[in-house]
Amino acid sequence: MQTVTMKAVYFEEFGVLPVLREVPEPLLSAAGVIVRVEATGVCRSDWHGWLGHDTDIALPHVPGHELVGVIDAVGPLVRRFRVGQRVTVPFVCACGDCPECDAGNGQVCRNQTQPGFTHWGSYAERVALHNADVNLIAIPGDLDAGAAALLGCRFATSYRALVHQAGLQRRETLVVVGCGGVGLSAVMIGQALGATVIAVDISTDALDAATRVGAAHVVNSFGLGDAEVVQRIRALTPNGSGAQVSLEALGRENTVAIGIRSLATRGRHVQIGLLADDPRMPLGTVIARELTVLGSHGMPAHDYPALLELVVSGRLRPNDLISRRITLADAPAALAAMSTPGAPAGVTLIELD
């Protein structure tokens, strides 16, 4: 029997430039679907995976986890979805059966799968998604492909961090440290929720992007000591008292501390940025000000309706973050370009359809 193939971005060694080549199509699982990929984001998590920073990845590999597409095939156990539906999926796919899933916390499922990490991903014409009834989110046919794709990772991660974890309220002050794709998503969500957003980064381009998408104030931290950065942030808050919520989206020890030290008494820090090693934290400040430090790791599919409503209403426009739309053939170079300091602000989207 002849193997059915598809085009995909593929690598056999970590850190070696991927290639676009024909590979076998993914296999359909009984409770899963095969999705024909319409668009997929180029995310820094994909870059980390390509460099070998994720122990879930087995070689050879196809990256990609932030996607929108149309269902091409449905497993015999799938009940809620059908061929032809347009869908996206959280980057953490839940099993639906473990204690975490039973409690509604599929984003920390102990048996989770992640396209582009635990199995081949969406830098391809087709991708397999498991436990479809638990994980798929139906997407309106007229929603921009880029907006839909970005809901799978950076926007869902930032939304849950701010709404479900930190409980950000209208008229509160939010500090976002690190204005890459996730940080800019947080800026946009904070503004859409009625918060006053202060964006912090070392890149003028990133801060310009933050201003365009809703930051009320920016702090360029390039060349500044951490104490001065904190001082400048706090000076932008009412009476210099600090922010109610801080979010760190970069993943560095000193910027975690900047976020925490920027908080007002009883403020909430939420950590999204992934760190290579566990950081030292200013726990003296946490204790003295009775601060709350929270982690956030994706969002389960059942929490998507409120986020999707913000997008469909036009109050939140994820596609405004897209700075470049490329083809699958351009994806290897785009992934490698993330290794270059001073990469352009905004999001690169791979379009297949």
C-alpha cells in the first residue's frame, strides 16, 4: 500500500535548519481528528523546541502548535465535531479523564498532548489532534485566519492569566514586562478589559507596537538598572503606589523581580514567561506587601467562549499583531530568524490555504 504524503517543515537534528519536504500524513486516532491546516503562527515555543529545549520532542519532528484549520477526518469515537468544520485548539490538549480534567483544569492535564511537541505539529498541510470532543473549539467561517490561529496559544494564555488567574478589573493598572507575541497579546487584552496598561521592554519597536495596540504608557528599560526600571513604572501609577497586576512574558529572573516589585500592596503577579532555571524571587517584598504570585499555563477549551466573544465583537483584534504573512516554504528561515537579536516586533503567520 502506498504511503500518503503531505508537505511539512521537518528537522532531524536540533538546531539544524529545517527543510520543507514530503512526509507521511498523520494517523487518525479513534477519539481524534485530522485537520487541514489553514494558518499557523510562528511562536517562540516552536523555536525553543527546534533548539532542543523541550524534552517531549522526539526526532525527527514537525513543529507548530498555534493553528486554525478545517476537519478532514473524524475518528469513530468523536461525537461533537464533523468533517468540514473550522476549528482551533488549545496548545495544551487535555485527555478528558484525569482528576485535573474532571475538575475543569485541562490546561494542566497530567496526560496532556501538545501538537508540535508530543507529536508532529501544524507546520504542515495536515495535523492530528487528539481527544477532539474535549479540545476543539469551533471557529466562525468569516473570522480572519490569523486571528483564529493566534487564539490557540498566546491570546488564550494571556487571557486566562489576566482574567482567570489574576482577576484583572476595569480601571486597574496592569504592567506587562516583555512585549513579544504573548506580551503584546496581554497588552491588547488588558486594554480591551478597561485596564490602564504599562508596557516594558528594551526594544523601541516592541514598545511602539505596544502603544499601537493599547498601552497607555511604555518604559524602555534598555541600559537601565532594575531599580530604576521599577521606579519609572511606579511613577506612572496613581500616587506612585504601584500596579494592581503585573505579568511577565519574557522568562528572565531579573524581569520577574521587576514585575513583582512594581506591584502595589496586595497586588497580583502572574508568570507566563518560561524560565530555563527556577529564579530567585524577592519574597521579602511578597511578604511585606502581601502580594500574590500566580502561574498560568494555557486555557482549557471550555473557557474559550468569552475570549471568542471579545474577538467576534471587534473589541479584541488578534490579527492586528500580525506583522508578516508567509508561506510554508518560508517557515524554516522565519524560525531561524528568531535566533537573531532584535527580531522585528509582531507575529509571523504561516498561511497554507
